[in-house]
Amino acid sequence: MARPRKPLLSRDRIVEAAGELVDAEGLEAVSTRRLAAALGVSGPSLYNHFRTKDAILEAVADAVSARVDLSMFDGVDGPSDWRPALHAWAHSYRAALADHPNIVPVLARGPGRRPAGLRLADAVFGAMTAAGWPPAQATRIGALMRYFILGSAVASFAQGFVDDETAYDPADYPHLGQAHLLADRRHEVDEGAFETGLTALLDGLTLQYEALRPEPPRP
């Protein structure tokens, strides 16, 4: 019998199938049995490519990190460059996570040895130091932005309220009379909250950055 032109199994196929399962049902749904069934192979064959289930989930997380645009950091080399670069990157990062929120807990562990995750961390740190931030503060900025972006992707604030106008008795919750409307305004509320928080963070960092720079000599 002729050998198939394409292998029946590959790392990319496993990661793709695992990612689809995570998106649809969450991290707990991933098992070698479920993946093997989805791929039409035997369970043990997965171990030719990944030693453990955790390794598969790490690869899924890295595939999501690889979707984040880092090109805005390429030209950062001065005082006017770092803020717009961070702003654009934050939106790209959040957009990637918004499409795959169930993988956020794995990403929250840190990049570890994941190549795309490490490239992301390297790009942020490199751009901040190139712009003149001290290395220690550049590290803190990378951590701060990561906390903020990952936190925003964990769940929707707007969808945390039910759309039943009788659910929030004004006698108990006098300021939640319009809360039942939030679920239908998810995009407006959640995106607006992210931009509000991002602007506040960048405003604060701008003040810190200006304080680090020496005053120009007086004439």
C-alpha cells in the first residue's frame, strides 16, 4: 500500500483540535481520549508528539500568543514611541484573547518555555528599554500590562448581570436599576471599560516617564 502523502497526525493538527475543544468546552474537556477521537487516531499516537496533556495545552496557549501583533514595537527608540506602541499592542493582545478566553488560565502562568510567549515578553521589554525606561521599570510595565490585559479577557463584566429587569429590587440595590440592560450592551460596556482602563494606565505611566527624564538646562 502506498504511503499517504500527508501524515495522519502532526503537532499542528493536535494543537488545532485541542484549541477547538478548549474554545468549545473549556480546559477540563481536553483529554487524550477526546483528542484521539476527534483526530481519528489511537490515543497513544498523541504521545509521539506531546508527552503530556499539559504540554498540549501549553502549545495551544502559545498558538494564541503567536496571533498577537508585535510589529508596533519595531520602531520604538525614543520618548514619543512607547505609548502608542503599548496602546496598539494591548488591543491586539486582548483581541487574540477575546477569541479564546478559555485558554487564559494557561497563559496566566507566564511564558515559561513557550516560544511565542517569550517573543512577546522580549518585544515589550526591548521596546520599553529602547524608549528610555530603566530595565527594572520596563519589567514592571510588562507585568502590569499583562495583568490588565489577561484580567480583562477572563470574563465579560456586562454579561455578569441578568437581563431580567425584576432581578434587582431597588429596595436592595438602589443603584442597579439599569443593570439588566448591560448584557445587551456587552461590546459597548466591555470595550469601553478596557479603553478607559488602558488610557488611565498609560496616563499614569506617562507621568512616571516624564519624572524620570532630566529637566532641560535653563538658558
